[in-house]
Amino acid sequence: MIASEAGALPFSAWRAHRQARDPLSAAQVLLRGDAGPASALLAGWAFAPDATLRAHALRALLDTPPNPPPALAGLHLGEPPLLPDGPHRSGRGHLLSVAAQLPPREGALGLDDRLAWGLGALAETGAEVALRERGAWLRRAPTPDPTADGAAAQMWARFFKGDFWGARPLFTKHFQSPARKAFRGALLAARVPLPEHEPYLKELDETLFWYMVGGGEGAPGWQEVAARVYESRSAAAGPLDHHAQALIPETWEKAIGCPELTGRSWGALIARLWPAASGPLARALCLQRQLIGKPDRIEPLTDLMIALRLIARWGDAEAPRCHPDEDWSLVLRHRNRTRGRLRALVMEGAPEVLAAATQPGPGLYEYTARAVRIYAWCRATGVLRRHHLPAWEESLTPPCDGAEGLLDELSAEAVAALRCWLLLVALRDRWEALRHWSATGSWLHKPDAQWGRLLQEALPRVLKDRDLGYERLRAELALGLTGHVNAMAPLFAQLEAAGPAGLKATLVAAWHPEVPRPERLSPGALDRLRAMRAATHPLGES
Amino acid sequence: MNHAQYCAYVADVLHPGRAEEVAEAAAADPLIWAELQSLREQMYEPPPAPAWRPPPPRHPLGLRLGAQPMGAMSGAEATRVRVSLPAEADRSALLVLLWRPERGDWQVQLPTRPTQVRRVGQLPVNADGQPFLEVIARPEAGPQRWALILAPAAQPIDWSLPEDARWTALMAAVEAGAAPSASLAWPG
């Protein structure tokens, strides 16, 4: 039984479970090359069923073993203290109780201890993610209220028709009070003095509906609320997957280019999974191939990104951060950001999904009221920052700026041209120059007129960027060079069979019209093509 | 867990996992439970009372008003503003003018007694055929707003009602868009 299955447990049950988990044995066999028991400890993470992603997590742990301070070393090593059973809590709750009572562990930790600590911490955090960040969304059941649900449905129908005046009395009657309550809650949370509440609440009363209508740049409030309703009705494995299912390729363009998915944290994930993806376009291409049309990939990849961040922090040689509270803050920060970005994209690019989510149904009032409350709470943060409510036209969700464009997959014609051009590169003895350039963007040797001509003159137009640059080509080669060479295996077999005497005729028959054909083949041409195959090692192709 | 999370829990804005955590903590700790109870009382909100909620200045759902400062002294904000209504405004509608300081309640400025009732058709008209009126700001009140409401002729003001009930029906008409309205900010 793991915590993610059981939910909250009494201390004794959690302690027994923790003892049975035995991360030390798992670490010891992991060091001997058997990842089975260690993999089992990752069960709570969404990436656990994927052997490749799981292996990356364990590899990261082996590369950077945790370095817990003595005060926290006992969190996941040895026997935890015996505490009274008390209330049922999740693993994190018990860990925090244990952390407060742990004696410092003496003596340096061995590698197996450090790995065991990391496996134990990953097991606990993964179970907590499954329990709180996925399971809790599915456990939440709204209370049906036919009258209120019907009123909410009517209101939504009017918003979606653009009948704002028609929606307004329903909104005011049913949702103004929940909004006030949440707004006041935010003021209380920030310890705004009570006498200050009323003027702000009056301002909210007057402005709230106009936020809903919007009219300036960015999404109007009613769409933001509808997106929250959609999110709350998550029926998928988790809210991230649920959002991802609503996204169309054009919307992914913004997701893949937005700072959340191109920043340091996701960058570290991409660097580990696809080390050859050196430029921003190559990184975007990786994510594009992972995510578009595969909405169930966002949860595993987000979880792995978070696990890698945790492992990096635990293993920091100078200032390791190993407290379970810090771990959980990191989990929430990343998951909330990713969820927020995806929600914004659903709002922007999937209006039909929002309309479907607000159709009549049991619990619609409760979902809507909660979404309005969150909206009002967020609006209160404007008061706390600026001492007045934002203007009515100011959208709550910032647009996703600076998105890189999606890369169209190469057409069959372009792929044929590319593979022919690769042959030409090899025949011109510039295979290493190409590999170096695709990985780094720089030239292997300078000056190199031959390589310059291959890029500028021999490369078919279809393989160049719109501005005649080469970023698209580099991204393709960085990720897929091995695949392209492997795909030419039948041609290589024909060339071998033809031998030096029949080489030219075989090449001419296979040559692409967009690629300049070499007039003469040098005596070493076949050897160069053989070397091309031999020199192409896996480059982390997706 | 902290005070802010308890507030968020009572306001029901936490995502489900966080809400579960707080619920478990409250079940385990009477002090937390008591704090949540206290917050519930502080956050109680009665159903919304009728109120004036005209569209904010320049809102597309509001009446299209023109505002022309009159007689401004050099470097000073004019306190007299000529407010024009759209030329197509319903001439039979009754004109209701509200005023409020930046942080305060709307007050009916016009009409405050039956003899002050004016229809749009009784207003002077400018060269563009737009009815207009002039309003005068109170600089001592700081930033302030006016709101103009065109009450449907079919919904006359019931002067027999006490003042706090007199405007309830018109407030509802504004709320539903049946009485066109708009507001202006001063300084503009």
C-alpha cells in the first residue's frame, strides 16, 4: 500500500510503510545495476510507467546524489522516531512531524546512504503529488443544486451569446456574494485592516461585473472564470492532462514558446532527455514532438522536470536544500505555473471546450461559484500591490508573449531533398563539419569554402528558413540525423552492391532534382559514404 | 500552513489538494479549527443589496457620452463639464444624475424632488443634435465620478416611497440594461 493509494494515514501505518519501502536496499542494488526496486519507489510520479523517463530520473540521482545536512539525513534513512498515532495525515504531514524531532545524524553518509535518501525523498514526494495534485482533483465531487445549477447554466448561455445584460442579473444574484467573500478573504489573508475593507469591497461590487465583460486587451473575466470551471471538471489523470487535451496544434505553438516551457527548469529537462537539442528551435521541436497530439505526455514530463529540479537541489554541493517544505513549495510552484499557462491557452484557443464545460449539469453552480471566488481573490491581489482595484479593462491573465513559432514537420519531398543533400555533404568530405555545425551552430573549420557552398548554394530552398537562415535545418539535424541516415540503409545497400564502378549510376538514379549533382566522383567516394554511416552515432533522437 | 492558507481555505479558493491538507490539519488541531471558524464569521456575506452599479467610464456597454470641459483656467482642471448624450437617446426618458467621491456611495443629484424631474427631450441640444447638460465638480472632494441614467418613461419615479426604496426599481433596470447608463470620471 502506498500513500497515494491510501490517502492520509495514521502515523504508525505510515511508519510501517516507510520501513517496508527500504530505500537503502533499493539504492544498493541500483549501484549494482539493478534498477527494479528503485523504480518501484517512483510509483507516485506520472513518469513512472515510462521506462525511459524513469531511467532518466534514476540516472540524475546517480549523477548527483543527494547531500542532505545531518539534521535532515534521518528523514529518509534509518528508523523514524516513534510518535503518537494522532490524526491521519499524508506522508508529507508525517515527514514534517518527523523532521521536527529528528536527532542530527552523525558521520558522513556513504554513496548508498545518499542514494537511499534520494529514493526515499522521491518516493514520498511522488506519492504526495499523486495524492494531492492528481487524486484530489478527481475526488472532489460538487453538490448538485438543480435550481442554482439551472441559473448558472442560463447565465453561461447568455455570456457565450454575448448577451451581457441578460447575464448580469443572474451573475449579481448568484455570484456577487461568493466573490465578495473571497475578496474579503484575500484582504484578511494579507492582514489589511478591517476598516479598509469596505471601500475596497464597494469598488469590487461596482467593478466585478465589468471585469467579467472585459473589453480591453486580453481575455474578459467570464472567459477566465469559464476556464476555471473547465479545469475544475477535470476528469482526466490530472488537471494538466485535462488542459492539454483541449489544446490544438496552433495553441501548442504558444505553449511551447512560452517562458514557462523554455525557461531554466524545462531547459534542464530537455537537456537531459535530448542532449543534442542545442538551440531554441531544436528544444521547441523536441517538445513539439513530445506533446502535440499526445496530451497525456504533459503530466509525466512535468513530473520529471520537477523530480530533476528536486534532485539537483538535494545534490547541490554547496547549499543543498532538502527540507520537505522546500520540496513541496517547488512542486506547487512548477505545477501551478504550468497549469496556469495551459489554462490561459485553453482560454485563448479552445472556446468550444469552455462552452462545453459550462453546459447545464449537476454541480455547475458550485464549480462556477468556486471559479468566481478564485477570480475575486486574484483581483484582490491587485489591491494589495497597488492600493486600488485594477481598471475594468485589465485582464487577469497576461497573454503568452514571445512564443517561438511551431516547426512544421518536413514534407516527404523535403525529407527526400535533405537526405540527398546529406549524401552530397558526405561526398564533399564535410560530414564532420555538418555534425559539428548541427550540434553547435559553429563551423568546424574557418574558412571552409566548400562547406560554405554546401550551405549557401547546394542546400535546397525548401530546407532553408523563411529568412534563408538554417535554424530549422539545424534543429532537424540535431535531433534526427541518425534517423535520416538509418532511413537511407536500402540506398547504402544498393551502393555497396554497385561497388565503385556502379556508384555514379546508382547515385544518379536516386538523386533529388533540387540538389546539385556532382559532375565527378572522387576515387574515395564510396569510402566517404561508408564513413558517413559509421560516424553517425545516436544523437538523442526523439 | 499559515494564516493566508486558512483564509484561502475558508474563501474556498484553494485547489483541491491544498484544501484537503487544511481540512486534515483542522481535524487534527482544535486551534486551527477555531481559527477557521473565526474566519468563517468574518467572511460571512449576506446576499447583495440593490445598488447603483453603472458601467465604468468608457465602457462599451455604457451610453456613449461626450465630455467637454468648460471655462478651464490655465493649468487647472475645469470644474464645469458639458456632458452630451447620443443624438439618438430616447427623448421621453427621465434623466437621473448620480455623483460620488472616489471612495464613497453614489448619491442621486437629480432629481431629488418631483419638480426637478427632466426628460431628455427637455435638455438643450448642441450643433450635432446631441442633448447636453452641464455638471460641476467639487474639487474639495478629490477624484469623483458622475453617472447618467436614462430611466424608461414607463417606469416613473415613485415619490411616495422613502428615499432608500425609491430607486430600487431603477437600480434593477440599470442592472439589466433596461435603463441605459454611463459614468464619467473627474478629473477626466
